[in-house]
Amino acid sequence: MTILAELQLHRGEDVYRFGYPADVTGQNVFRASLIRLVNWEQQRPGQWEDIVRYAKGLAFEALGEFEEAAAQFGRVAVLDTELSEAAAERLQVDLRLAELANFEPEGETLALFLLSMAENVDRWRREAALREGTEWEAVARHGWEQAEMRQAEILREVRFSIERGDERYREACQQLIEHHADSHRVHQHWLRLGDHHRDLAERLAVFSPPSQTAFDIDTFEQLVGAARTIYLQVERADGFREKLEARARLAALEQFAQRVREDAR
């Protein structure tokens, strides 16, 4: 079956470093394989159940949908098949990864909520270290990165409500870059940090109008310069989708900065 052959060809892909592979139609191989497997099941109900479910489990696992993967492997593990032992092993791993992925931060206060979220990020970090050198390394590191991205986004949203909000958000952006320098999404993290510098410059120009004598043009230029440096860096990164995003951000930044300079004369 060509569906299985294509899935087998790509199952070892490092989705953390290189992203999801595409098939000849340009679709995500793992998502496309799931659709084709479901269609195949509907046309031939009950045939090759162990193989089809195991393949669906592999596809769900690669996509980071660990709960769905565990459900498929769980069905195979109880069948009388050569795949049952391997399915049982994958079931245990995916149950653990699903527990981490489905975790919802909680806390009676915002501080406790953020602490709960940080603790789960640390659990993901330890899980990624545990899976290093195994076939689950890529999905575990991807899960850790995703957890840190969520943490950074929450900090961005609440930064006006917590002490050192801007600083904590900047640190979260910098940690993403440091922890996930090998990720195919690292340029997204750089853009996030660049956007933070741009936002600070925009906020400065709103709360301290450039036309007034109290406007701090030096701080403004420092923030614009920090954002510009990052956008230029990403704009020069050939082969990455974020290149065009950075180019557009850079052009908008320069127009904004020029307008503020004119108002500050």
C-alpha cells in the first residue's frame, strides 16, 4: 500500500529541526497519510486492522497528537499480531507525552498560574532530555518548545499585570532562542523578540509624544535599533519562510521610526 510506504519513508524525519515533510501535492505527509488511511478503512473495513491502526498511531505521534496516537496503539496492543509488543511500548510513551501536552495550568492567583505553567515547561524539558537519542527525541523536543512558546505568549498577554512584566517576557523570548537554536522555528522566536523591541518603541512614542521636550529620542533609537538588527538577521536567513515576514516588518519599522523622528524635530 503506497500510503504505508510513504509514511514509512518519512517516519524518521526530525520534525523538530526540519519541520514536517511534504508529499508531492505539498501537503503535510502525516496529515495527508491520516486522511488516506481513514478513506482506506472506510472502503475496506476490518482489513489489516493492526497495520492500519499502527500507521495511524505513528502519524498522530509525529503530529504531536499523543492522546490520539495512544488510542490507536492501545487497540493494536491487545490484538494477536506481531505489532502488539511495539504498540504496547509506544502506548506507554504516548500516554506520558499526552499527559504533558494536555496539561492545563491552574492557580488561584496569576502568580500561581504562571508558576504552574513554568513547572510544566520544566517537566517537558526533563522529558526531552530523557528521550534524547531515542526515536521520540524530535517530538519530545518539539513538545518542550511548544510549551515554552505558550509560556512566552501568556507572559506577553499579562506583562502589564505582573512585576517586571516586560523583562520577564523578554527573558522568555531569549530562552526560546537559546533552548531551541536547532529548531526549524528559531526564526519565529527571533521575530517575537524583535516585535517586543518594536512594541516598546511604539509604547514610548504613545506615552511620551515625540513632539514634547520630554521625549527620550535616544531610548527610542535604541529600541528601534534592536528591532532592526533582529529583522535584518532573519531577513538574511535564506531558505526560511520567516524571511519575507522579517522584510515586511523591517520596512514598516523604518516608516514608523521616520515618522516619529519627524515629529520629534
